[in-house]
Amino acid sequence: MSSKLDIARDLVSKNKFFQLTAAWCPDCVYTYRIYDKFGIKSKFAFFDVADLDRRSREYQEYRDAFTKVAGGVTNLPTVFVNGKFWATEAEFLKWEKNGTLEQEFKKVGLL
């Protein structure tokens, strides 16, 4: 059976656009709205940790695995592009404020 780290690496590497997310996370919901606004949500694969019991060992193992794959980033959402950590909602907010969000999406092939 695959380890959680193997699963996390596999999900991130096999999906050009991938987001670690949680349905209960307001920052994740914010990114969904951004994706819907630009019509790009369907380009993403998502792993939703809200499907797991937050007190469970499995939940913590997945969070630890994705943190490792993201180079230490613990945020939700954690967005990966081409197998590498790319952004959290903090970057999206900065790009939106600076008027560069569309440009950033174009740089990585989302638009």
C-alpha cells in the first residue's frame, strides 16, 4: 500500500494544476470563486481534506505529506502547478490587489 507521501507526490505530479483544499476553509472557498470567475476551475484536480476527520491520524498524515511536497508550506489552500508549489490564497490576494492575477494565470497556462 502506498504511503500518504507517495500519494501526495503522485497527485501533485500527475495533475498540471492541483490544489490541496478543504470545504470548510474560507480561503479555499475564495480560490474557488476566483477559478469560477475566470472559468478555470475544471482545469484543477482537488484533494479535499474536509472528507477526513480532522482529529484522525490519516488527516494529519496527509497534511504532513502535502506540507513536505510543498516544501514546508502548511497553508490551505496549497496550489501546485506543474508538480511544484505555486501559491496560496495570500498570493492570489496580492495579485488581485496589484491587478496582476490574470497575468499570473496566463504565465502558468491557466488562461
